[in-house]
Amino acid sequence: MTRFFDNIKGDKTIWAIIAVLAIFSFLPVYSASTNLVYVAGKGSTLGYLLKHAILLLLGFVIVYTTHKVPYRYFSGLSVLMLPVVILLLVYTLTQGTVIDGANASRWISIPFIGIGFQTSTLAAVVLMIYVARYLARNKEKEITFKESFLYMWMPVGLVLILILPANFSTTAITFFMVVLLSFLGGYPVKFIATILGVGVLSLVLFILTAKAFPEAMKNTRINTWSSRIENFASGESEDNYQAEKAKIAIASGEIYGKGPGKSVQKNFLPQSSSDFIYAIIGEEFGLIGAILIILFFLGLLFRIVIIATKSTTIFGTLLCLGVGLPIIFQAMINMGVAVGLFPVTGQPLPLISTGGTSIWMTCFAIGIVLSVSASDKEIVTGKQKDEIENPLDILHEAIG
């Protein structure tokens, strides 16, 4: 065990934060799973808890493995992985429209183990790494719109177009994060304004097309998005069932909460173990527990920013921000939905909600942040490249 801890590198505070969040997650997950068992009649509470434990264990294996990889390797890997995720997104969109009565255009099933995998989440992480790579490689150059549009925005646009039909919230978050990273990476503001205009225009055209030809775009969830936004704006409780139940759960928790496992609204609140798990935390652990969760994520944000500012390379800084900030942003959106600040988005609470894809991709991103932290703490011998010039150099270095 001592040898294992000696091999753990990187920021110890981040290790502590993700460990605490993961361990704490068992309480609300176990409590919320009773809704699926006793109300929906699916599985057993022990089964759901065991599945969550296995997913978290695999997640920490991903963190450990990823943080041992020098972060400069991810530059070339993003170029190799981008075509792969594009193919996965195309395959995901072209599969069956429903699985067990639910829209399946966001998921593919992993063979043999029967676990669903949301390809858009992987695509978002790979895309952020790719954008960080481009910005780092062109930091000292004069960027032209034509060149950047071809090599950065066209891949970004292609990935987002493939994610958009089935997952508007992930598309919006990823686009916002790409724009933010571009701004932080020194991309010309006038070009960013143009991209924002193109993005809004593209979204409007997509919505109009989907409305005009619904039969040709069966896998889109345009009606779900529009109804959620309309319901949020109108505030009608009969159409805002999830949001209303979430607010009731948080309000009934008061200051100290009802205690672990004593939530009442978990029996009425859909997705209580994933999208609305923060409402269950508020009901069972009260305002104190809800605020502590916020503080943990703010602590994670603080450490990510510190690691980014201390990085010895431009790519390290942008990579850390590119994969780290979306975790915090997603957490804030999840908590904001639960308290009624945002319309329902379907975004899970990182490291706490159930769901293999969310856990694994969050752990992958954290592993990259820890890799940046670990690399900057090591004694650098010789000249270290900011990134690998040719993606195939990864294979040569691995063999050599």
C-alpha cells in the first residue's frame, strides 16, 4: 500500500477532493436507488450500489493510469482520436431510435458488459484537448481567420453538429468552453465574435429545419429542448414536474437535512440518482451539506487554476483549463437546475451522480490535470517539447 501511495503523483489536494466526493456519493446514490427498486421495481439497492462502486473503481484506475502519462502526449493523441470520435458520433446517430422506450441516439452499448456509453462526452474531452493543442502551437504566430477556421473551427463545428441532434446541453456547454478557452488562449476577439454569430445562426437554421422536416430528423430531441425552455420560462408547475419536485426536496431539507436515506422526494423525483441527485443531497443533508458540495467543487476549481498558472508550457496551461473547467461548469449547471436557476439539461453531477460515461470521462479529465501537475513538479532534464509535432511520434517514443 505504501508503494502505491508513493507512485501517486500530482496535486495531493485534487486527489483528496475527488476521493471525498466519490466516497460521499455512495450515500445519496444508495438512498436514491430505492426509488428505482421499490417504486419502479427494477433491480436491488445493493445491486445499484455495487454497480456504482465498480464504476468509481474503474474511474480511479483511469485517473491513476492517465496521470502517469506525460501530458505532452495528449497533444498528438487528440489528433489521432478526433477521427475516431467523429465515427463514433456518426454511428451513435445512425443506430436505433429507442431502447426500452427511451431515445437512444446519445448512447451506444459496450459489447459483452452491457453498459451504455455516451459518445458525446468522450468527444467533448477530445475536442478540448485538440483546441488546446492548436492554440498552443499558434500562440506566437499571427492567426488568420481562414487558417484557423480550416484547422480549428471546422473540426469543432463537425463534432458539435454531430452531437447537437441528440444532446443540445452538451453541445452548448462544449461550444461555450471552446470559445472561453480560445479567449484565454489569446485567439483574436474579433474572430471569436464572428464564430459566435455563425454558431447562433447555425443553431437557428438547425431548429427551423428540424421543425420543418420532423420525419427526416427522427433522432433529434428538438421537442424536448423547446418544451423544457418553454416550461422554465412559463413556470407552470404541471409542466415543470421535475424542477418543482427538486425545489421541494431542497426546501424540505432546511438547514441540517432529514438525515441520510430519509429523503421523501426521491420516490417522486425522476432521475433522482443522476440528474437531480443534488436535490436529494439538499433534502437529506440540508443547506450545510449542499454548501459543502459547492465548496468542494470551488476547491477543485481553485487547484485547477493554480496548476494551470504554474505550468511551464503554454500547452500545459491550456490543456489544464480546457479539460478542468468543464467539470466545474457541469457541476454548477447540475446544481443550478436543482435549485431552479436553469431549465432541465440532463447534466449529471461529476463524481457523485450514477452513470459510467460521466464518471469515466470526469476521471480521464482529472487524470490529465494531475499529469500536468506531476510533470511540472518533476526535474526537467533536457529540452521538453510543448507538444509532439507528428502524432505518429507517440508510437516511436513508446517503442523506443
